[in-house]
Amino acid sequence: MTAPAPASVVTAHIGRPRIAIIQGFIGSMLMLVGSFGVGWLSLASRELRQVPAIIWLRFEPVGAVLSVLLLAVGGMLLVRSWLRLGQRLQGWGPETHRTILAATLAWAAPMCFALPLFSRDVFAYIAQGQVMVAGLNPYEDGYSQISNYLQIGADDLWAQSPTPYGPIFLWLEELVVRATGGQPDLSILLFRLLALIGVALCVYYVPRLAELHGVNPNRALWLTVANPLFLTNFVASIHNDSLMVGLAVAGLYFAAKGRYVTSILLVTLSIGIKPITLIFLPFIGLMWAGRDASWPRKFLYWAITAGMSLGILWILGILNGFGFGWVGALSTPGSVWIWYAPVGFLGMIVALTGDALGFDGWSWADVVHRIGTVVSLVLIAWFVLRGDHAHLIRRLALSLTAVVLLAPMIQSWYVVWLIPLFAVTGIRDDWQVKVLYFLVSFFMIYAISDQLDIFPYIELDLGTARQIAAVVGVAFAAYLVLLDPRTKTLFRGSRPTDQLPLSR
């Protein structure tokens, strides 16, 4: 009689994941086609504006409505495909790694050719690159100094604001603009290539960092990189956060492996993209100090870590002539608020109350926003100074969560900052993963119904287009949660995944 195989060598059964991959690919293709009608298209993109299919999708009411529907259905179908892929990969054995990579590639590929979706930031990158080429200081001169910034497509909201990006990304912006002459379509392709480098870094280092924490690497990869929020924000929207996160995760991996100089260099490069990852440095210092380190030893390694990173940034500041100008620009994204951010919502209530009483309510809201910032700093200090050494990256995740949740503005890509950190340290298959399912669904609905580029002179106004997208998104989400026999169990948790029907 043969003894049963040890649990460590039992392989997972894969329940026809190709079906979920194909469905996700169809969803991504629908988003691609929809992007031609309601994705962001620069006024300077003359060649694309002359394509007959794009003309019909953008400038005819029927074509614009069709584009909205395709984008909304495609985005929500991608969410369903991601959920179903997780159900079909039972056990998360080694053979599931290739399947997750295939899904990620299939779902991301159409997005690589889409017009920018859900964000106009990439056009701001082009405009800021032109600021650099013109020899201006982007920490003092907004891209309103560039005569054609509206034609490029950059958002007028940030036209007079200093850039919140670090010196590394400024150089990348300048490099792209010099290489393309500022031509938007070619510039977008190069910025998307930079974003894909960040995606590749996450693909490589997320499972390895998860393994070091005793967490299943394949499930961490599915939670992070195959995630629709990750793909839409980093590939379709082309946010530079992709490169920031990829470098930071790589830095954490090398810190966990004891290669601290390499770790600090990578995290410093990440800071040079967007300075928010400064928050990683004290935790890397604690890793370097070691378990049971005395307080003097901790302070010594904090000083060494900060000295090395800030020293590199100081040299970069000398090379570009802007010094630490990015420090003063850190508040730029925080100058606005949004209703679904807890602090933003509370600030709005306080402002309306103050106005109703005859006071300057929005000055009161500013106080609420500042209190949120102070509380987040207190929580960061708590997680830095208190906690188990073995849970340093989870403490880092909680610190960054405090920054995100207590800000008056929460963007979907801020949430994507958090997912890799929680995934590599373990997201339980209970309320924790259900929170992630909710966030992915909510932000996908919000994205597909928010930033749509609707031509203002056709018989479809922006408000109506958003309502159509929102109705489709909410209806699809309700179907997933309440009616779909395959996915509703994920939100209720009433049936184990190995008993789920695997058809369709």
C-alpha cells in the first residue's frame, strides 16, 4: 500500500482556466475598441483623428454610446474573469504560475494599444517633459508655461502646479520628449513602455518576496499583477506609479535577502519617480539593524539608510540643478478632495455645515484635511517604532494604508500601491480578500464612469455618458454579487472553491 504524498508535493488541479483567460481577453479587447471612442486623444494626434472608424466612434452619437458600452462591459467582464481565474486555479500549485502569466499577458496586450483610459496624466508627463526641454524648473514653473499644453491634452487643473515627481522621472520625461519631439502618440508609446518595465518588475519580484514570507507566490501574483486595477492603472492609464511600485518591491526583496545597499539604491530610484516611497526607508533601516536590535543600533541604521538615500538624491539634485525642489511639491496632489475618501467626505460635511452657519466652511475643511495628515503621521510613527520584526513589511503596508485612507483624495492607483505589500505578506481568504474584491469592483465602476473624453459638440453630453457607464457597471457588479452562480459565492463565502462549477 502506497503512502499518500506529503502535502508539500501535492499538485493543484487546474479547472479549465483558459475559459477565464479568454473571457478576460475579450473584455480587454472591448476596452481597446471603446478607448478609440472615449479614451483620451490629443488634439495634436492628427493621424489618429483621420481614421474613419475613430471619427465615427468619437464624433457620432451612436458611435460614442457604443464606445461607452464597450468600455463599461469590457471593464466589468475583466473583473469577472479575474475572479473566475482565482476560482479555477485550485491549490495554487507551481503549475499555476505559467497560467497566471498567460492571463496577465492576454489581458494586458490589448491595453498596450488603447488610447489612454481613465486618466490624462500621461499628457501631463509630455507637457512636463517640454518644460524640462525648455530649460525651466518644473518645481517652480507649471506646464502652463508651454504654449501648446492644451493641444497636447494635459489637464488644465494642474497647469500651474509644480510637478510632484522626483528627479529620475523628470529625466525620463525629458528623454521621451527629446526622442519624439513631443509628438503625443509616440510619446505615449514610450511612456507605456516605461510602465511595462514596472509591471515586469512586479511580475518577477512579487512571487519571490511572497515566498520569503511563507506566502503562496502564485496567489500573490494573481492578487497583484493579474488584478484588473493593476492592469488598468499601470497599462491602460500609463501611470508612472507602475515604475515606482516595481522599483520599490524590488528594493524590498533585496532588503529581505540582506542586500541592503542594493535595496536602498532601488528604493531611492523609486523615490526619484514619486517621493511617496520615502516611507519605505525607516523599515529598510529596521531590517538592516536586525531582530532584537537595541534602540541605539536602530537609530544608527536609520541614519545610515537615510544618509545613503538622501545622499543619492542630493547628487541627483546637483546634476539636474533643482536640488530638493520636489519636497515643496509633495503637497500638490493633496490640494484636492473626493467624496469617497473618508477625510474628503468629512471635510465636505464640515464645509457645508460651516457655510450654512455663515462661516468660511472650506477653511474648516482644510483643518480637517490637516488633521487627517497629522493622524497618518502619528500612525506611521507607531508602525515604525512598534511591532514584530518579522512583520516589518506588513507594518509598512499598514503605514502606507494610513497615508492613503487619511488623505482627502484617494485615487484608484493609490490603492494599487497597497496591494503588492499586502499580497506578499498574506491576504486571507476571508473578509480580507472580500475587501479587495469590493475595492476592485468599486474602482472599476468609478473609472469607467468618470474620465471619458466625450466630444462636446455631439448630441451626447458628458453627464449622460457617465450615467450610461455607471448604470452598466453597477448592474454588472450587482449580477456578480447577487446572481452569478459562479461569483456570488466569493462575496458570501458559503462554498469552498473546490466545489464551484467550472463551466462557462
